[in-house]
Amino acid sequence: MALIGYARVSSVGQNLAVQLDKLHACDKIFEEKKSAASGTRPRLEACLEYVREGDTLVVTRLDRLARSTLHLGQIAEALQRKGVNLRVIDQHIDTSDATGRLLFNMLGAIAQFETEIRAERQADGIQKAKDRGVQFGAKPKLTDEQIVELRQRRQNGVLIRELMQDYRISKATLYRYLDLSS
């Protein structure tokens, strides 16, 4: 019946100290510096493999544990199968009782809702910017006049590497300009 901690920050530049301080009572702590969106998290996988029946997995916040409500549900199911409880310190969740399990599921759903609303707002903002004529992506490397000149020089037999050097562009960019229909 051990307390097993899991702490995660999204990038190498961030610090685990605040989480580790809150997890000080744990018998063992798994630490990870990796974005949840990056896919695999080896220390989380090791933690989930390590916990045994009767243990309690302790995290500081739900967003330190899972990428989405679906992922959170998968982790919760895996813990339940193993007979492991989950305690979330900052949100006062403890799945060892019915109230804690209800709160866990409700907060997970709310977190997913907030993520989806944030994504919708971002998409709306991007669309509004596009409607105002804001251009996204890299700026064109060459002006329209330079593109006409580049194509003419290529038709006159100038070598690709010479054009790349003269216009300071990569081979891929050069070929995109050559393949554009006028």
C-alpha cells in the first residue's frame, strides 16, 4: 500500500520543484519533462506498470497526468483494473470513495470541454484574421519580378545551384518557383 507520485512538466526548461514538494510524502516518484501532446511518455508508462494493487497514484493536477478526457479515462480504467486508487492533490480528488470517483469524472469532462472551447476560439480568431487579409506562414522569398527573372534565367540554361546561390534560396524553394503556373 504505497504512495506512488508522478510529476511532469511540458518542457526541459520548466521546473518540477513545486510538484515534487507537494509529492514529498510519496514512497516513490516518477519524474518526466515531456509534453503531453508529444505522444509517448516513458516515465508515465513505467509508473503505471510499477503500481500494484492497494497502491495510490498521486499527482498534483489532472492535466499533469493525461492529454484528454479519453486518455484520462484510459488511465483511470487501467488503475481500476489493477486495484490502484488515484489522488489529485490540487483538485482534492481521491478515487478511493464514490464521491472522489464522481468528482474525478466531472473534472475530466470539464477539462476536455475547456480544451475544445479554447480550440474553437483559436480557430475563430484565425478565420477572422484571414478575413481581414492577414497572411499566415512564411513570407515569400522572392518578389514577382524576381520569380519572372528566375524562370527566364533557368530557361536560358543557368544551373540550379547558381540560381540557388544568386537568390539565396533552397533547392525545394527554387523548384516550387519554377513549377508555379504564371
